[in-house]
Amino acid sequence: MHCFARTAFAAICLIVISSTAFAQAPVQRTVDGIIAKVDNYVVLRSDVEFGYLQYLQQSKQQPSDEMKCQIFTSLLQDKLLLARAEIDSIVVEEPLVANELDRRIQYLAGQVGGVERLEQYYNKSITQLKEELRRTVREQMVMENMQREITGKVTVTPKEIKKYFNNIPADSLPYFSSEVEIGQIVKHATVSKTQKQAAREQLQALRERILAGEDFATLATQFSQDPGSAQAGGELGFFKKKELVPEYEAAALRLEPGGISNVVESQFGFHLIQLIERRGQEFNTRHILIKPATATVDVQEAITALDSIRTKIQNDSLLTFPKAAKEHSDDKATKDNGGMMAGRDGSTYIPMDQVDPSIFFVIDTMQVGDISKPIPFTTEDGKEAVRIIYLKGKSKPHLANLQDDYQRISNAALAEKRSKAVDEWFRKNIDTVFIEIDPEYQECGGLQQLMQ
């Protein structure tokens, strides 16, 4: 992630998922080449151009050579972090990378309407998309670990927070519109037992056909509902342990090469698995995936469950909304944060004009402290679900001040202090690695300050 400070309280952040396969818009790269080297890492001209295009699209600002220099300097710092991490043996374990890949794929799928549409959009299987994304994700996680090493002990005192705020010119204080703090507890509507049983029976029938002599790969091509592997006869390719969902992996690793599993249920549906080959710590399988038909989901069951949770929170002083969210919510993004939703800047204070319309009209008639009745909705990845909404707080429009915005000001002061710590680390470590910079970028102002 590359962030460029724009005001005392905000930054433009570019989350570069992948500059090739995951660009939101085509980028002209008629002239490309290496414009900087940091040990074994390079910065390409297209990296800067891609980041610059994202910045212009997000900020709606006029083109600026100064901003292009800031982007280049940030990318150079990233490469120095990676080079030093390599020297200092700072790594990220593969299971953590795999989990982050899964999270990002789920996010992308939610943006386009599901996993199948994501594969259709890029004309690639989920496996191919993950492989293209793996190196970028690993490097970003290594950089985050390195930054934590540098800034982990950086803190700000109340005196520093007050000084930071007092140094902001009066005419530069931001004006905050009405904001809300809202939480949710989500229950996914489950597929009916009848639909699940139908999927199981279909796979069991296919298993019997395979055991009777029919070819697994042929049947996978005909019947599997995994578009990423069906055309390859269900074959997934080699994976290491903990890279596939636990239920699938456990069943696959119990097999001998050529063996066929019983029907296995996972978050993706029901699988029939054949182990093709083991190779050291890796294994290759093929599968037939059948997803239960979703025409019949038990929304009422989710409504009843949430209505019961809402009543308990209202009547039991020991059961708070955050505790109930952690124990009962199906939404992984918010359950460990007490159910609280985050705005675009990561804060729990969300401007009213950024609140999802389906939530806006619910909280518009609520009082602070109220919990809504269960509300059906559709998740980003297309699942039917139900949620209850908690209105924790609501502010009036105001100029930034220490009394109302202390936490926000504290976060901004801490971010600035951490940024200075990284800059200082950069200056101290710039001579510990080999750096070569194209003459076109050697005069960048921010770069000159860091290298002095």
C-alpha cells in the first residue's frame, strides 16, 4: 500500500493489487524499463505510471510531476524495505500468504458478483489468479512486517497530540460532516437441507459410476461446477499443505494415488476428490464440485436467530453488542471488531454520505443505542443474509477539535510520527544496499530529502 499525505487527517492510498491482471483500467505502457534498482529488486517505469494513474482516478487532481516523484520515492522505499527484510531474514509464512490471497480473492469476487463472474471477467481460473497475485501479496506482507519492526514501538503522548493539533493552521482545519458509528451482526441464510441432500446424492451417483469404471476426468468436465478446473478434468494442480480449505485437504491426504474420496462438504459446496500424485510436501488432486441449488435458502431461520440475539442484548446487561457480534456474527470482516463497520479511512466514524443506502434509511429513524430489527440483504459475494444494525454514535457537523475528534487527531499524529520514523530509517539504511536510480528521477525533491 502506498499512501501520500494530503491533509492533516487524510491520505490518498493506492492499494496496488496487481499491475497486470487486476488493473481497473488499461494503462498505456508504450515505453517501459527499469528506472531504479535496489539490490535484487527493481522499480519499473510502468509501476510509477500505474500508481500515478490510480492516484489521478481516485483524487480527481490535476497531473503533477511532484506527485509522480512522490510515488516513485514511495516505491523506492518499498524496495529498500524488501531488500533489508531479505538481509534481516524477515519472512512471511506461506499459510499466512495463502489466507491473505483467499481474503483478496473473496473481496474481488464480491466486487464483480461472485467467484464464477470473477473467473469469467479475467478469463482465468482462481488458481491462475492466485498465482499471479501471490508474489505481490507476499512482498506487501513482508513490507508490513518490516515496517512493524521499524515503527512498532512508536507512540504519541497527549502532549504531542495537542502540539500536533495546535500546529495545524486554523484555515486548514477540516470540516467534518455528520458521522455515525454503526455495528452489525450478520447471519447468512443457509441452504435448505433438501438442496444439500440433492447435491450429496448427485455426487454419490457420480462416485458409483467412477467406481464402476467411468473416467473421473471425463465426468468432472461434464458435471463439475468449478469453472476453473472443470475444463482440465477437475485437476487443480500442486498445492502445499494448508493452501486448500481444511476439509478438502484432510480428505485428499487420506487417499492413496488414484483413490476416490467419499463426498466432502466445504464452504464451496460438495466435492468428490481423487488424489493424482504426491511430490514431497505438495500434492495434486482433481475434484468434482457440486454446489447446492440456492433457490431455497432458509432466511426465516436467520431472522429468528437474530431476533433472539437482539432480545438478549436488550434484556441482559451482561451481553453487549460487541460480545454478541464476536460470538454469533457470520461476517468475518467485522465480528472481531465488535461488529463495528469501518469507513474508507479505516476509522469507525463513517460520514453519512458514505453509508450504504440500505443501512442509511434504517438508522435515519434510530436513536443512539438502538438496535434494529433483523433486515434481509444480499452480501457482496451474492449470498442471502440477514443482519441487525446497532447505532453506537452520531455526531453533528463541526470543525475538527480536540474534544470531539481526539482519537482521530491521535491517529493522525501517530501516523505522522511513524512516517518520520520510516524516513529516518530510510536515511540510515540507504547505504547498506546497492541503489541505482535513472537520472530522470534523481532530482525528485522528496527523494533528495531522504537521501541527505
